[in-house]
Amino acid sequence: MKILIADPQPKVRHALFVWISGQPGCEIVGQAGDAGELMALLERLSPEVVILDRDLPGLPPAELVACMRQAQNQLVIIMLISAPLERCFSVKLDVDYVISKVDPPGRMLDVIRSAGNPRPKKPPA
């Protein structure tokens, strides 16, 4: 599975890269620190999964997710939130999964495995 990591913090991107790269069937194809870089890499690399920090600079989360869906509709988006309380604000976004950076590391792995079998997309409204 081709994965793109988008987080403004280089240390977080590096930690995710190291941890996920060691998982069977996972290939990190790129890393982005802002929305512009993410969109450019999304077009060029065509990942299957994007791990997206909710607070990625450049665009509001809803607008960024809409742009990502327009560019690649079948993309699986895993939204990273900083605190569990942000979950209620993130579930309204058109993302496939929402996980907290404070969740146990095994939860991230479970979500990545699930991303290989994405949930059916909602029909257009």
C-alpha cells in the first residue's frame, strides 16, 4: 500500500515514516509539511492512503479534504488529531478514519490495515 504522510512537524513525519516503513505491505512514497506540498505530491505520486494532520498549514481541513477528494476520489484519508476531543469536529469531514496522536501505537497499525479495505464511499449528495 502506497502511503503519503502529511504533518507540519518533521519529527512526527520521521517517527511515522520509521514506524510504518517497518510494516509489511506498507511503502511510504512521500512526506509533506503543508497543503501545497501535499497536493503536488498527491498528483505526482498517486498514493492509496494519506495520513493527514488535521492542522496541516495552507488550507482549512474541510477545504483541503475536498481538494484531495477532487484530485483522487478513491484515496483513503486517515486524519490525525492532536487530542481525542478534536474527534467530534473531525468526524464531519469526508475522511475515512480519525485517530488521535495519543492513541496507542497499535491503533494506527489497525487503521492502516483497515485502509487496505476501505469503507464504501457515500453516494454524492
